[in-house]
Amino acid sequence: MLPLGVVFLTSFAPPGSTPDLLTRSGWTLVNYQQAWQRANFLLAFANSTLVALAVTGIQIVTSALAGYALARLKFRGRQALLLVVLATLVIPFQLLVIPIFLVLKWGHLINTYGALILPTAVNGFGIFLLRQYFQTIPIELEEAAAIDGANRLQILWRVMLPLSRPALVTLFLFTFIGEWNDLFKPLVFTTRPELRTVQLALAEFQEQFTNNWSLMMAAVAIATLPVILIFLIGQKQFIQGIATTGIKN
């Protein structure tokens, strides 16, 4: 927390002055106003929010469907498929950037929102997380729903997902924060200024104002605040999803 505290305290120092972290003399909000305008954070926030929400929503849907299939459905090759999903977790995204770029170029998706959303729309971590959580839910609940006439999708929607809220919130937080902080995809797959995300805008801002620490720290604080607020809102469910078994009676 100490480096984060230094960031926020430095952001209130007068522009061009040496930050005084021990006193409040001369503190000002002008750095935030200038950083917001000079970095054009309004457009960057809109792009990052759109991309993060789209990727998070698609990942939750695909992870729920695949996780439920691997947890409950009996079919040949299920364990092998699970191993393939787990194997994707050890492959860095950077190693796949060239084939992904070629696929996006073939689909005419370079310099579009699709280039920022589709490469991470499915994630092995989310599939494995929900698969593990689904296995902790008593199968008797599904059998009771099946007796009442529910099909597989109805059981998933009305029984499994409501009981898996901590795991879903955990996946939402991991995915949203990861996409919000991602610099690699917008840097490689886009060149249009109107597609700039928060992290790309922040990187360009830092190159322009390297010596103005108070202004740069204000920009960092602006880019950091949304994910801090989202984590604080969902921290209870996040901790429950990580620390508990998820068994429901």
C-alpha cells in the first residue's frame, strides 16, 4: 500500500514542484484536471470499459457452459479435453501474438474492437474455475430440477449459476481488471487513435510528461481508481469464492 499511497499523495502536489508528502501545504486538484484533458481519458475510459465488459461477459458465458460440461456431462475424451484447457494456462499470450495477428488480419479485424475483444474472449482459467466450483454443488439439486422437468440449460441457469455467485464474481474481477490493465493487445492490434484504451493513453502520456511527477501520478491515479472501486465493491464475494469450498446445503 505504501507505493500506492505515494502515488496519490504526489498527485496532489503543485505542478512542477517537489512533492512534499508530509504536509498538505499547496495541495491542489489541478493535476487531475490537466491529466484528464491532456490524455483524453474520456475516450480512453469509454474504450476500456467497452472492451473489458465485452470480454468479461463473453468469458463468463463460455466459462459457464464449458465448465458445466466438463463438471457434469459424461462423454468420451472429457479428461483429455480438460488437460488441453489446463495446458492453455501455461502458454504466454505473447507467444501466440503472431498467429493471432494473422488470424485477425485474415478476418479484417485489425484496428477494430474485435481485435481487442476476440483474442481473450475464451479463457482456460475461467473454465477451470467454474468447473471446480460446479463440482462442489450437490448433484441432488440438479436431479430434483430434472425431475421437475428442467433441461440442462435450465438447470445451469436456474440452479448452478445462482449458487455459484462467489465464483462468478471472482471470474468477473479477474477478467475485468486484467482487461482494464492490458496494454499489449491495443499496442499490437490497433493504431487508430479513436481505439486507444486507458493503458495505452497512460503510456503515451508518460512519454510526454516524464519529468512532471505530480501530473504523471495524477494520470496514474485516474487510471487506477476504477479497478480499485470495483474490487472494493466485490471483495466480499471475491474472498468467499477463493477461500471457501462452495458447498451448498
